[in-house]
Amino acid sequence: MKSVYMVEQARKKPFVNKPNRAKRIQYAKTMMEKPFSYWKDILWSDELKFNIFSSDGKIMVWRSKTEEFSPQCAVPTIKHQGGSVMVWGCFSCAGVGSLHFIEGMMNRFAYREILETNLIQSEKKLGLDDKFVFQHDNNPKHTTAIIKYCLKKKHIEVLKWPPFSPDLNPIVHMW
């Protein structure tokens, strides 16, 4: 009989303390009360690093001692992991917005550039009216004064987001 268990690396997730769990629950309850029409005006966003060749984490396999270097049980490697690409993207119920490929480190200045070019470009591409609600998480570069000012200057409403809640963002299923 084949076992239903297998060896896999444990998933990592941010630790969420009791007060923040309560905030997440309250947020979920509040959002459940919103009408369907509310959700059509939200522009969801996030950035993600894509590895070009290899994984950042451990890759686990089932094997016997004699299969150590068999092609099915080995992962090819190259120097410096083959590089990666950092991408910012967004979507709404109207479709997928513009992608922005990030060169170098992502910081508040790079993020402001994305907002000043791709956010408005995506709004137009998706046919959103000026009253759309922008979602980004509580990453420190998203919550700096320069970013808050940029969004306020453009009259963009930001969806309040509970702490340590990247898993609530539906864009994680789009990548």
C-alpha cells in the first residue's frame, strides 16, 4: 500500500501574535459585509522575486541510498543560483494591469517610480474610474511618508490592510 505521507520542507509563514490575529479576524468580518460592487473597484498589487534557475529553499525528495545522484533525485545547480527577476504587478476584476520589472534593490524610491508610472497606466488600461481603491501590504517601503504623500497627491484611496497578512491578498494566486 502506498503511503499518503511524504517528506516535504515545512512552509514558512509570518508569526502573528494574538492582537494581530484579532485585527485580522475583525478585518475579515468587516470585509465580508462589503457589497459585491465594492470589490470591483479594488486594484490589488504586490511584488515578487522569480528565480531564473533554482529555488531559494531546500528541495526535498524521496529516495533510497543508491539513488543519491540519479537524475530524478538530484537538482542541477549553477553558480550564483542563475539570478532572479523582481516584478511588480497588479490586477482588478477588469483584468491584469501593467507589469514593472524592478532593477536593483526595491526601496521607497523605486516603489514611488512604480506608482507614478505603472499605477496610473494600469488604472487606464483596466478602465477603472478615478475612485478605485488601491491595495498594497504593510511592507515598510509601502508605508513611508514619501509613498503616502505620492498616493495622497494623486487622490488614491488605499485599502486598509491588517498587519502580517500577505496571505489575504488574492494576487498571490496570480503569480
